[in-house]
Amino acid sequence: MRLFLVLLGLIIISYSAHAGNENWSLGAKQAGMGFTGIVYTDVWSSSHNQAGLARLTVPSLGIYHENRFLLNEMSLKAFSFAFPTEEAGTFAVDLWHFGYAKYYEMKTGIAYGMMIGEKLSIGAKLNYLHTHFAELYGQKGTVVAETGFLLEPTENLFIGGHIYNLTRSKLAVYDDERVPTILKFGVGYRFSEKLFMVTEVEKDLLYKIIYKVGIDYMFLNNVFVRAGATTSPDRMTFGLGYQYRKLRADISFSYHQVLGFSPHVGIVYNLKTENTANKAN
């Protein structure tokens, strides 16, 4: 048992340090499309790029669960709720929990997005990050800020950018332990009502660039097929989605060449019927 915990800890630490675990990718749709999300407009924009919240037209809530590498000790659970207003932009709150009793991370945040004209939106978020590492480091907490933009320069073309931990917040004074600062930039294009493609680049200040690509295709009426890939670490992703009136159910799988498969399941529910004419992607 002790050996298992040691190995699990090594996986968590090594994977987290490389990928920036304090800002996990949320949403099963996003997971199926190569963990992209910068240019999307749904309730999970509260985590990926708060500027996307500004384009929401109805209140929406999301629930997400990920069983990373089929290990219960590395499960991720998340909840998000977004509330658009007619004049004051869109407000959102979210909460996620990663890990198990011996080691876990929790983050809760308040996000906001607003339109500036008809083509540009901006957003920001303030988070509280709590990390618990039993028997080794105890508990740590800090405040983390993030911000982003989303631009539609021409119809069906979306350009987005986001920075996480722009304040360079610290987890501990000792050894100057900081929350990762991560820059992201993405471009998406809707080729038709059925086909949407996106590509992103992600740069942690301490590690090399990560490249991502994703595709979303409406295979049948209200049935979506998704696929994607990322580098560093190299992962392939695929998934399915089904939209029924106010409810969207998504399931995806990602594959790491060494650590194996991870299932992702999510539900997004709109509290009112969405005006599809105003829906970006």
C-alpha cells in the first residue's frame, strides 16, 4: 500500500509539474477536442477563457467528472454555473476538486465576461486555490487571477487568448514555490453548421510549448463526434455528444502513451431555451 501511494504521488507530482495542474481543463466536450477551449462559448468558459461567457444568452450549469488514468485517487470533479444579464454581462461561479484524502486540490472562483461592441469580448476571474498534501507539506492556499479575450473578426472565425495567474501568485515562500503562469492562444473556424475546428498553443513559463488541435462534427441530428490531440504530453482524444433541447450530454476519452486511458463525462443544462442564432460555437 505504501509503495502504491509513493508511485501515485510521483505520477501526480510529475504530471502536475509538467501540465500546470492548478488549472485543469474542464468539460467533456473540451476533453474530446484535444483539451482545447479558448474560443468556445459554454458554461465551461468560466475556466478556459472567461471572455466566452459574454456570448451566453441563457443561464447554464455544468457538471463534469474525469477519472484520470482510471485511478480513483486522480479523479476530478467540477461544477460551474453561468448567469447572463441583458446589460451587465455574464457572471459565473465554479468549483472543482482533484485528488483523494492524502493529496487533493480545490479551486473555487468568480468569473465575469462582457461584450465590447459586436465582435470583441473580454473576461476575468478571481480564484482561491487550496492544496492539501498530508504528512509532507500540510495545507496551502492562495489567490489566483486570470483574464482573456475572444474576437470574431469575420463571421465564423474566432480568435482567443488567455493568461492564467497573471499575478504570479505563490503557494509558499520557501523555494519561491509559485502557481504556474500559463499563456494560451487559439484560433477556431466554423466551416459549416456541422463542422468546427480549432487549434491552440499553450505555454507555461517554465516548460516548452504545448500544441493542441480539435474537431467537432455533427454526425447526425444533434449527435456530435469529436477528436483531438495534444503534445507534451502526447495525447489522443475522442468523444461523443448529444444535444436534446436544453440538455447536452458529453462523453470523451483521452489516451496517454504511457499512463493509458482517461474517461471524461459531462452534462451541460440550459435553464432556458437557447437562441441558436446568437450561439458562437
